[in-house]
Amino acid sequence: MAVWRAYRLRLRRRAFLLRAWRKRGEVRAVTDRTGEIGSNAILAFVTVRNEAVRLPYFLQHYRKLGVNHFLIVDNASTDGTLVLLQGQADVSVWQTSGGYKASRFGLDWLTGLMRRHGAGHWCLTLDADELLVYPHWETRPLRALTEHLEDQGRDSFGAMMLDMYPKGPLAAQRYAAGQDPLEVLPWFDSGNHVVQVQPKMRNLWIQGGVRARVFFGVEPRRAPTLNKVPLVHWRKGYAYVNSTHAILPARLNAVFDEMGGEVLSGILLHTKFLPEVVEKSAEERQRREHFANSALYDAYYANLITSPDLWSPASCRYDGWRQLEALGLMSRGGWV
């Protein structure tokens, strides 16, 4: 049985790689600076659409962490995103008008780029609304983290996505490009997370947080998945399965201790709920490009369009990575 399962997963991975090869013609290089990538560079791969307001702080955050080069696919932005990215010396940018859902939510485009440019590098695969933090992140850059992972014989690093939100109606907030999103979104849900292990690929499956509480309270099993494997020492044969929730080969999903021990992990602070989410939700509800079964999420988008107040008396105010560790949301795993 185990041999048969491994064989099927290998075929699935090859199918993903073949899809990426077939989709290579959908993206065209606009500004290609990949020739400047050093042999030991840490890379970030991102697909974006209309993120001109969010990208200045996103780039600043990851530069501070130690990302050396960003490889970004722009999916037909109309808000100046492309021009902004072309002006960044450490960014290579490609453009496509292809369907986001039809490209496995951007994974086909990024897989092709990672196969060409990411092999041998530690690679982050991110959304523009995700800010990675990990133990000691303010004083230890990504290079220190990756060296520690290598010393442990690890090729991947896990992080839980933590939804951040404001107090008060979403549309009533104010955010300016370049501002730290956490100044607007300082709150999160510390509890109601459900954790399981998926038997097929041995990846975690985490649900909960504010989206489960507010939007999927009646059917929490339909709430978005929060577990991710965003940082991987990349090889040409690797492929993500569904966003960065799971990856093949399946051994890369072993970012936790099945016996209940502590393993070094991080948090992706999810800044989706900036005030622009109200207007964007109306657009995404019409485009139906962000979920495999879009009809299931009609009520979710309809609720967001009303600019709800996500805060509750049980909400926690963010106070740094040590707070997240104390709450059991991330772990130092012995990295002192």
C-alpha cells in the first residue's frame, strides 16, 4: 500500500511539472534581472494582481529578513503594480493575462519560474498579504534560519497563517502605501484552531481563526486552510499541490513532530483585511477566480462586502513573536 501511494504521488508531482511546462507560454518577461542572482541568494516567488498599495511594505519586510531577489508574476494588474515592480532593482517581473484559477491559482506560473531559477536556493513562496515572522526574526535574518534548518537536516519550514484584523468596520479604517499593516490590523483570534494530519501526504491541516468564527461558524469544515510550507530548499523536481498548504515530495511536509514534540516553526501574519478588501471582495465575487468551488464562498464575499466588524471581546492584540510562542501558535523548537 505504501509503495502504491508513493508511486501515485510521484505521478501527481510529474503531472504538476508538466502543467507548468505547458503554461510557460502564458507569462512573458517584462523586467528580467535573474542574471544578477547570486549562487547563495534567498529568493521570493509571488503572484500578484492590483497590489500597488500593499507591495511597498511587503518588499521592505522581506528585504529586512534577507530576501535577495523577488520573482513576481503580475496577473493583469490595472493599478500601477507593474510600473512599481519594474522600478525595483531586486525584482524580476513577468506578466500574464491568463486565468488565475486555470493556472492552479498561480502555481503553474511560479512552478515554471522556480524550476528555472530556484533550484539550489532557499525559496519563499508567498502571497502579497503574507508577512512571515519566526523566533528571533528581528535579530536573526533568513540566512540564520536556513543555516539552522540545514544543520538539522531539514529542507522545509512550516508556518501557520494568522488572520489579522482591525477593531471596527473594515472600510472605516485607513491605510497608506508603505505603512506597516499591523498598525491597522493589530488583532487576531488566539484560539478555536483545529489541527489534523492528512494521511495521504502527511501534511498538517489547520482551520480556525477569525474567518472560521465569523464567516464559517455554521460550517467550520469549509473554512480556509491555514497551514503552509512557505520556505523550501528548492530542487527542480519539487511542486506545490495546493497553494503552499502541501508540497511534493511528501517528505517536505514533515514540518512538525507527530509525537507531539516541539519543532521550529513560524507564522504568516495574514493582512488580507485592510480596508481595500471590501472593494476587492466585490470584484473577486464576480471574477470567481480564488476558490476551486467558488459557489461555496458566495456568502463569504457577500459578508465582506458589508464591511463587517471582526473584533470580539476575546480578540488578542498582537505583541510580537514571543506572545505567539506563548500562545502555542509557533515554536522555537530549541532554537535559543
